[in-house]
Amino acid sequence: MKQEHAARRNLLSIYDLSPDEMLAIIDSADRFEELSRRSIKKAPALRGKTVINLFLEPSTRTRTSFEIAGKRLSADVINVSDTSSSTKKGESLKDTVLTLDVMQADVIVVRHGSSGSAQFVSRYVNASVINAGDGMHEHPTQALLDCATIKRNCATIAGLKVAIIGDIAHSRVARSNIGALTRLGAEVHVAGPLTLMPADVASLGVRHHLRVEHALEGADVVMVLRLQKERQESGLIPNLREYARHFGVNRNRIALAKPSAIVMHPGPMNRGVEIEPEVADGDQSVIKQQVEMGVAVRMALLYWIMNASDPLTN
């Protein structure tokens, strides 16, 4: 049976963090980003700690950035994928994490295709659990790095108009970002086909538009989401060409946002579908910066998770 540790911290949902905690982690990422720019990218902060990245769903940016984050803080980092774990042989998620936990891991970072999987794992392990994406539910570390990128470019989050464009219904990134941005004072607008909007969109604290132009008008931040084809039922959109025609973010549409607006995308991108290459690679794009901030924010988060007595503001 799992033992309870008073100081143990999890990050299962963006709502596990107060606005002050989110800002503390975001602000502390600056010092960890500075570490990543040194010639020797290493600090002893987590020496002797063990981080297991349990990724049972494909990932490039999130898995790699968690691995780099842990190693730069001198933690021992072990990667377990769906192809290398006994889940491939039919072992249950519960038995897999029980096995990993008795190896005395300090943190288990979980990505899984089922919503609620990170919460499920946290019930059975003594290690801290970080949700690295669970089905259509949440992706809280993506929201943190997106907020850090916004704050880096716009100085603040409160009062900004943020337009999130695309497949809102199936996007865990959208749900976590909406939770983070609205509680940090942003005005969030979402746009996409009605078939790709969650049934509870009116309760999320956002303004919903069926025309992408209405969401983009005067926006400070434009966040573009890919079509989550692996989670969608068939027939939700006519075809990719029609989607790009009506909802793709192109040069003409991005001109409706403020000239100073930044363009974001959590990746992977479907160029020519939800975003045109000239926008993805344009002067307003901060997509590469999001990836860089991902390492720094996940370093800050790992430090926060493993130092429960340190609020990161000292």
C-alpha cells in the first residue's frame, strides 16, 4: 500500500497550482534558462534523485525536455516507453507503476492515452507524479511553458487577449492553457468548428467564436492547435482542405491580430492545415522559443516538486 508523505507534491492538473505558484515556477524558470545557456549545462540541485519518464504515448518535445531538465539538474533519469515496457506484453498500468515505485523513484513523469491516468498512477505510488499529458484531459506542463513564453514576450499575462484556434474539444493543451490563462487574468477567446468544440465550452470562462476572424481581431497572443486526428471520430470536418480554408491561420488572418502579437503552437505542426508555413516561420512566431522554455520550466518544476519546503521565491 502506498505510504503518505506530507511533503510529497504532484502536478496532475493545472488546477493543482494556485496562480501564485504558477507565477513562482514561471519566474524561476529564468534562472534555469540561464543555466542551459552556460558552456557546462549542469547543476547539482537534484543529485541523488531519480526521475522516471513513463511515456506510453508518442512524444518528442515533452519527453526530451523532461530528460534534459532532469539531467541538467544532475538527477538520474530513466526513460520507459510503450515499446520497452511490459505493457507491450499485456501488463497493466497499475502493475507497471508499482514495479517502478519499489525501485525508489522520486518522481514519475507520466504520459498516457487515457484521461485520468496520471491521477490513477498517483494513487499507487510513493513517488511524486507529474502529468505529461493524459488523453484529452490535461497537459499542465505545456500550459506552464506557454505562460512562461507569453510572459517573456508580453511582460505580463493579466489583461491580454489570447486567441486559441483549432480543435478545442480533443486538446489537453487547450484545457490546461484555458485553466492557467484565465486564472492569471487573460481574456481567452476560442474558435473552431462547432464539431470540435467541447460541450461545456460555455462553462470554461472563455469567449467562443465560430469564425476564426472574430477571435483573432485585436489579439495579443495567437495559439494554434493541431487537429487531434488520433482522438477524433470520423466525419467531424469535411476534409483537411476545407478546414484549412475556414480555420487555418494564414497571413491574412494573422493580420487581424495586433502587430505586436505573438504566434504559438505546442507542436507537432501540420503545416498547411492549421497554420501556414509563412506564419509558423514568420517574425511573430515564438514556436521555437516555446520548446526552449519547455526545458527551463520543467527544470523549475522538477526542483519545485522535490523541494517542498522551498517556494522558489527565496
